[in-house]
Amino acid sequence: MNHKQVPTRASTSSVSDQSGTDAFQRHGSIRKVLHSLVGNDSLLGKSAKMLDRPKTKFEDEAYSEYFREYSIIFEYNTLCDRLIPGLYVIPSANSCLTWYGVMFVRSGPYKGGVFRLTMEIPEDFPNSLPPKVFMDPGLYHPAVHPSTHELNVHDVFPRWSRTANRLWQVLEYTHSIFQQISIKCPLNKDAAELYETNKEEFNKKASECADKCAANTLSSVYHDISDAHFIRFTPFEESVHSSALAALLTSTFKSG
């Protein structure tokens, strides 16, 4: 992956209401996550000044923008503590309202698949509707619209509560659709009907879809996207990647 910032790996936890431990607070990773969103001035410095001094009526819009960015940084830092298996996520270099992700599926009918996703956060977050999640165009799944590729998030999050809901919950739900397939409110009715009437054929199509999406991760189409944080893949090269692979395997064995 040749982006400038290594995406954060996210973690499994049950979807539950968050309490005082998730209270809004300042975090120290602003420069690392969203440094490109502000000009030459530090976001931390400018935001701290804005929060610490009295606010006039002319500053409402600017204050809301900084509050939103702080809220999203808090959400991203919370995601860092969750470790959702096989999921890698990073905010766009151009907008904190867009998050790029890649899902590596290790079990179930989509085993072996590598699926891209993009989460779009509303501009009025956190006082907003739920975020939208758009899946890999090649994904054949009952919960994913075959034309728009949008995941059915509203069935699980019919409304968004700034105190009870978190962005990591949306991503955890996204992870769960590959193991727990629901046809309750399908966006792809063809896939839902096939799953209900012929699971063997559905599993075959899911496996073919997983293989195709995994192969497409190297597509040159993705190299044309200008965002510096967009997750890109290149073929394995012994001379370039072998030392990193050895270090990764050594670290894995030691931690195990």
C-alpha cells in the first residue's frame, strides 16, 4: 500500500450504547489524522483558541466546523481501540467526511474476498442522519444495492443519536454482513431470493464475487484516484516487500 499514512486497523465489540467513557474530549492525534484539512495553522492551536474564548454570533459557522472535526477525530480514535478483524480504515486526505476502507474476509461464503468500502459522513454530523456506506462495485449481496452499491445502513440505524451511536458501530455492522446474511430488508432482491431458495448457488456466486473483488484490488483504475490517503495495492515484490513481511511475521509469532 503506497499511501502516505498507514490505515488504522479497527476491533470487534458488540454494538451498544456508549456512556460517559465516550464523552467528547480533545485528542492529540489531530496532526496525524487531519493535518491536510487546515492551511498553515495548526488545527489544534486554532481550535483550542476558538473553544477557549467567547464566541460571537458571526463565529457560529466556523465553530460548528471545528466542533464537527473534533467529533470525527474522537470517532476515529475510538475506532482505533476496536480492532474489527480484517478491516483497515483511513480518513480521506481531502475531507474528514470521507473514510476509505478495505475489508479482508476470512470466513463464510465470501471467504478470501477483499472488498473496498467508502463511508460518507453527513456535513451536519453528529446532529445528522446515519452515515452512508458504499461497497465495492463487484459485491453481490442482499444488503447492497446492485446499482448504487450503497449498503442498507438505515435498517440497523433508522436514526442517528449523537450520544448512543458511533461510527465504529456502522463499520462493525459492515463487517458482520459477510458472516450473518440477512434478507429482512434487501436492497438486492435477486440476491435475497437466491439466498432463500438456493443457498448452494448463492454460496457459489458469493465465492466467485470474492475472487473477482480480490483480483480487482490491483486494478489500474484505483491508481487514477488523486487522494493521497486512498488505499492502493501493488503486486508483491521480493526485493521491496520481503523484509517488511519477515518483520510482520516475527511480530505476529512473538505476540502469539
